[in-house]
Amino acid sequence: MTTNQPNNPLHGITLEAILNHLVKEYGWKELGLRIKIRCFTENPSIQSSLKFLRKTLWARKKVENLYLESIGYKL
């Protein structure tokens, strides 16, 4: 069963897709400067970042907000 979420701009977008977009848009170095977490600055990889972001809500929220900002969504 699918639920319609018209007020959720992240509905249907995976965390992996968000992270891939941000890495392509900014690169790991700039991403680490914008969001200061070790998984972006020390030996960064999609897999290690996903593992951390899935467990750490505050960091995930920062990543989601940067994604929304990067696509021009007004928070």
C-alpha cells in the first residue's frame, strides 16, 4: 500500500540517492566542510556514510536539508 505525501519533498527519494547527488554536486571535500562529520572527511565512501546516517538522526537531517537546498527547495 502506497501513501501519498504531497507535503514531503523527500518522499520516494532514498538516502543513497540523496548522498550520491550531494557527492556529485559538491564532492567529498566540500561536503565535509558544509557538514562536519567524520564519515565525509576521513576515508569517505557512500557505504560508510549510509551506515552512519541511518543510525544518526541529527546528521541525516543536515544531509536532507543540504539536499533540499541544493535542488532549490525553500525550507
